[in-house]
Amino acid sequence: MEEMTIKDIAKLCGVGISTVSRAINNHPDINPETKAMIMNTIEENGYIPNNSARNLKRTEAKSIAVLVKGMSNLFFSTMIKVMEEEIKKKKYTLVLHHVDFNEDEIDVALQLVKEKRLAGIIFLGGYFQHQEKLEKLQVPYILSTVSGPPENLNRTEYSSISVDDEAESFKMVNRLIELGHKKIAILSAVSEDESIGKLRLMGYKRALQAHQISVNERLIMPMRADMEQYSMQNGYAVTQALLESNEEFTALFAISDMLAIGACKAITDSGKRIPEDYSVAGFDGIQLGQYYNPSLTTIKQPIEEMAKATVKILYKVLSDHAEHKHQVFAAELIERDSTQKIK
């Protein structure tokens, strides 16, 4: 798909380039109806004005952007450090950009491409709710730690690195059932999450069904949409609501360690004990979980290996015009003090 230019917008609107420029820059010397028509055309066609024209003079883009979805997710900290080292080795510059939980990461990427003249993009996390926008990206990109998306995209047009989120979630819930738990709550993603959140919920349900345990919808607790996703604060608030509901459960599986740690705090603040009253398990394998008290049972992703593979695959696409690649890593179930067998 050709990148939309200001000339294209002018042609579609039947006006001059200077008129489009005045509309974009909110100039008072323009008919309001004409301005509205131009701005609607810009929105419909996904045109992003270039506010950094000096970048157009650059003949070769040598920057790779890493877009991190979620400001406080410690899972990404190690990955970013490794990626920065690997990107530097490849003679590229890392442009790190945090995407707020209520921002659309694809919109942010489209804007960065215009402003920074990027060579490539690494998405760390994200929901990809508006998948059709990805087709407008004019640079190679890789979805890192994001599995399963996007169903309607041609997999030859992008790369991905992930674990099998559905299978690893199944593994954890299956282990909780082996420990004797049948009433297992889950801290899940918001309904709009069509990537890892959806897959980890699917694994939870499949494990219950494999043991002929009915899925209790009242034990499926989505994160709060008004709080940062995958945060300890969100895990605390949702678990607090679960405890106040008086719905019976003996184990809680959170789809990230950050949520799980927040859940542990809510449980202990309520006067209950872990794991004596409730077993708690997470997903990711962040270092904080190992040193939390009680230490957290989790699914540990191979963070460093995934980070290195992310940069390697993207670099091959950039330097050698290699085909896009989709690599799935195995994760490890680590049992610690936050879970126990029902006595």
C-alpha cells in the first residue's frame, strides 16, 4: 500500500495543497466546512501529517523503535535492556516509547514512523484491536511476546516472538487441579484483548474442561478497564472485589505476575493466608516474584532468549530482506511457596 501524502489528500478533496496545510495547522483563514471535509478525509485515509520535515532529508533510517504497552510492567524491563544491547551491536539506534494503557499502539507507531523515519518497529505487548491499521505501516515490524494475533493479517507481512500462551496457561491450571483445587479463580484480561489475554483465558477453560470441572463465570475476573492493565494495582482491586463477592475459591491464577502480586497483597490485607487459605499462581517469571513473600509460583518465559531472537529476526528482515519469521519458545512452570496441595 502506497503511503498517503498531502498531495493525495488535496486531490481527494479537490483543493490545493496549501488549503490542506491550513486545515492541518488549524489556520483561521479557511472555510469551516472545507476544513471539516479535509479533516474527515485525513481520518478516513489514515494520513498522518509529518511534523518533522527535516527528517525527510535523511537518506537512510537507522533507528528501531521499541513500543512498550504498559508503563509499569516489570516483565519488559529485562527485555528492553537486552534489546538495547543487541540493537547497538547491529549499528542501529533504539527509540524507546512507552504506550499508555488507554492508547492505541498502532496509532502511536504510525506517528513515530512519520516523525522518526524508522527502519523497523518492535511491539512489546499490545492488544491490536484495529488490525487493519497495521497494513498502513510502511516499515518492517515484529510482535514480541504477543502470540496469536492478528487473525486477518497475512503472516508473511510481519514477524512474531512468543510462547504458546494458551498451552502454558493450560499447564498452570492443570497443575493447580493436580494439587486438588477445583474452584479456581482467574484474573483475566479485558474483553477487548484479542491476544495473550484471550489465549490465557482459553487455556484456563480448557484445563477445567479436561478435568470435567464446570467453568464458573463468576470466578472469571477481568482487569478493571479504568486502571493500567497488567499492574499490581489492578490485581489488588480485582482480587479485593472477588473476596468481597464471597464467591468460593481455593486457588487464583493471574495471567501475569504483576497481577498476581497485587492479588497476594489483597488476600493478606483481608486477613487470609497464602497458600494456607488460597493458592496463588502467576505468569511471566519476573524477578520480583522470586523474592516476594511468599515466593510466587509462575510460568517463566525465557526473557533474554526472546529479546535476542526479536532483534535478530527483525535485523535479518532489514539487512538481508529475509522472510518474516514466527518463533514460539517453551516456558517453564516454576513451583514456589504461593501454592500448595489442598489438605
